[in-house]
Amino acid sequence: MGMPSEQDERTADARQRERVPLKRILAFFVPLGLSASLVSLSHVIINGTLARTGEPEAVIAAYAIAMSIFTITERPAVFLRQTCSALAADRTAFRAVGKVTAVILFFTMTLGLVISYTPAGRLLFTTVFNADETMLGRVLDSYRILIFVTIFSAVRCLYHGIIIRNMHTKWLTIGMLVRLCVMYFISLWFVHGPYGIDGRSGAIIFLAGMLVEAVVSFLEGRRILRGMPEKQPQSNIRKAADVLPFYRPLVVTSFISVIIGPAINAMLGKTTEIELAIASYAVALSITNIVVSFYTYVHQIVLNFYREDSRAVRKFALMFNLLPAAAIAGIAYSPIGPALVGGITGGEGPLLNESLRVLRVFVLFALLFPWVDYGNGLVMLHKRTRYMAFSQLGNVGMTVLALVVAVTMAPSWNGHIGALAQSFGLIGELLVLVLLLRRFEKGSPPIATGINL
């Protein structure tokens, strides 16, 4: 047989480049996106319930402050999902991760109790978040309930790891749907029941939802665990100390990013209308999160398909990464916006109008978010996860700089400041990712990253 011609080689290369059709990527991506979007609906249910109080701005602002601290204290529990999924190849390894979980819960609950019941917590909320005595009471009422959410969040994430590792991912969606149903019916009970809505209502709804999701995950996870071997020869995870080298870097890096939420809420406490600023930002952010959360798994497309067909991945990104910004703009600038936001805020008024204005600023955030996740996928693909620490520092630095400048020069912008700062933070993060990936590409073969951001 003769040597293949140049035309044959070009044809073969073309077939190779097109071996991942778009429908295959969509079939992989859409279920993940739907699952992530359902998570954001839980916060919409809570904000919609709290907006029906006599003082919606004050109650939502207090819950938002309590949640910003809870997000920090809960963070170590969230990364149990990735840790268990990666390491728990057998029941011995699962028990090792379980021991780490117990230690995490002990320290997290201790910290939560200190914040809730000692002067340190009062000092934190009054100094950092500028809460007065009335708001302080509401914040503490919410946080004292939220600290118990951490227990069920840890259980949920631990068993999510087992479920994901064994490809039973439909149970994550089932658990989330059950959680949303329970949260919705409890919210109706608060709205129409005899006890009314106060500062604790949002935290109670969240606690109940997380509890039932943890139960679903536990039941399915235990069923899967019973069928797993006691020991796998290829697994070297035998005790808790074996888990820490994988788990610790995830937590250290994540703690950089959780500074953003409290920093924004703290600086919004220095605006002209504090309660309106925090509440409108929280409402607009909850809507934005529903849209962009669908794109939190873009990095998984890069991880699973980039080496097989980098051109198809880039084509997908160019075709679909503009959709979140288009969706946010469509909501913010059309009659859909007042109807949707009004459904959350309970009707007309300053909170509705301000939330819509803040949502318009979030268009920039929605435009940048998928590309940041795309860059993070490239970083993970080439096992350069230390880059993510630098990009997060870029995000935090730009966010804080934008907050300080905006609050100093235009405190009357109120909730706009939070949305603008968060968008500038993504600009900083994306710039750092591009610079670091370009630097990596210079010392690698041309196909290494193929960056076309």
C-alpha cells in the first residue's frame, strides 16, 4: 500500500477534530446545569418569603449578613464532596473521609457557637457589618439556626461523593427536588400560618431543606456503600491523615474566595441607604445566580472533552457562553423583570425598583462568569490548580478596590456597588488566569491549552 496523501491526512485530521459532536457535549452539560440551577432556587424561595414581612429590607438584609458568615464557616464541609468522590474507592477510605468530616464538624460548630453566644459575635456584626441593635438581634437569630445547617450539609456532601463516584448522579437531582418542595411548603406555612415571618424564618426554611436533602443522600449513599469492597488494592487511603494532602489545598484556596461576600455586605453597610442596598443586592444576586449557576460546570466540559476535541469545546464556549448575559439583560430590560422581581419582593416599591437597577449591572458579571469557569477548566486539566489561588487573589483584590472606590466616591449607588464590585472581581480573576495560562503555554506544545478566550 502507498503512503497516505496530503489530502487523506487533512481528511483524517478533520475527522479527528470533529469526533465530539455538539449534541454529545449538550447531553453531558445540560443535566449538570439543571442540577446547579435548582440549588439557586432555594435562595429565591427564602428571599421571596422574607420579602413578605412588614419590613422586607431589614429582614432580608439581616438574613444576608448571617448567610455571609455561614458561607465561610460551612465552606470546609462543601469540599467533602470532591474529596470523597476522588478518594473513597472502598469502605476503608470512606471511613477515613468520615473521620475528617467529624473533625471538621467539631471545629466548625465550635466556631459557630462562639460567634452566636459570645461578645465576639456581637463585635463582628456591629463592627464589620455596621449592624445596629435591631438588626443585630435579627442577624444573631438567623445565624444561631444556620450553624446547624452545617451538620446536614456535611452529611449531604459526604454521601454525594459516593453517589457521584458510582455514577448514580440522578439522586443529586432527586434530593434537590425534594429539598425545594419541602422548602416551598414551609415557606407557604410561614406566609399563611398563624406565626408570621420574622428574622428566623429564612434560616428555618434553609435548615429543613438541607435536612431532607441530607436524608436522601444518606439513604442512597449507604445503599451504594454496602456494595463496595472493604479494601481496594489500588487505593492507598487508609486513615484520616491520608486524606489531608488532597483535602487541605481545596479548603485553603476556597477561603480566599469566601472573603468576597462578607466584604461586599460590609461595604454596603457604608452606603446611603444600608438596608435597601443590602436587600436589593441580595435579591438581584439570587436571580443572577439562577442564570449563571447553569454554567458552573463549564470546567467539566473542558476536563472531559478538551483532550479529545479541543476545537469542539471552544466552539461550544463561543456559541453558548454569551447566553447568561443575554438572559440577565432580557430580564432586567423587559417587562419580564418587574413581574419576576416583583414576585420575589412582594410587589411594587423601592426594593423592586432598586433590585431591577442592580440586576442591570449584573449583566457584566454574567458575561464574564462562563469564561472564568472555562479558564479554571484549563487550569485543572493541566494540573496547575495552584494558579487558581492567584486568580482568586486577583478577584478579591479587584473586588475590594472597586468597593472602596465606589463607596468613597458614590455611596448613593447603594446596591449597584455590590454588583459592580463583583463584576470587576471577575475581570481581575480572568486576567490572572489568561496571563498564567499564556505563560504555561509558552513552555508547552501548541495544543497544550489552545487558549482562545
